[in-house]
Amino acid sequence: MSRQQGRGSLVDTFKSVSLQPPTTANTTVYTVPTGDSGAVPPIPPTTTIIKSIIISNISGSTVNTKVRMLDSSNSNLEILLHDANLSHPEVKEILTHPIVLEQADQIKIEAATGNAVEILLSIMEIT
């Protein structure tokens, strides 16, 4: 069987992930799945391409919003992607280019007010 016929080929899965954080804590929106070669059947490693991150203010007042990327392969370094006040009813795309995440990396959101913002990720998982 050739790689084009499915054995050993990569699988691309497009997904939308959304969340309305209920608290002001730094909340995980998405975590890249990790592989497990010892599982039966084996679970292949995953790489994720974040194509879009949209945040919207649904609170009725201005809310400070932070979006971070946690790099699990670099001592859990958190990289700030967005830190700004979001007025009501503002909707904002925070990425200008796609970003690549590896196994166990995360996207997190923090808002100054719980239940005040929504976040939508458009992603492609490659396994």
C-alpha cells in the first residue's frame, strides 16, 4: 500500500473550538493532543496550525482581555499574543499569520470579567 492510499499518511482535521470563560482566571481554551506509541492502537503525535483566533466582547462594557500561547517544550513558557481592552460589542481577529503548536502546547484566555468575552479558534490538526 502506498502512502497516498492511507497507510502512514498524515491526516488533516479542521476544527472550531470556542469558549466563554466563566471566571477571570487564565483559562485553557485548547490543548494539542499528545501521542502515545504504547497505546493499542498507537496514537500518533499531533501538530496543530492555528489559522484564526477571534475574540468578542459580550459584556456591555470594556473588558481587558489577554490571549496566551503556552509552549510546553520550552519550560512552559507563556507567550502573550494579545493584551488590550476590548470595547462592547467589539469583535477582533488577533492573528495576522497562522501559528504552529506542538504536542501539549495550549491557547489560553484571561478576561478582567468572567462571562464577558467569547473566543473562537479555527484550527487544523495534523496527525
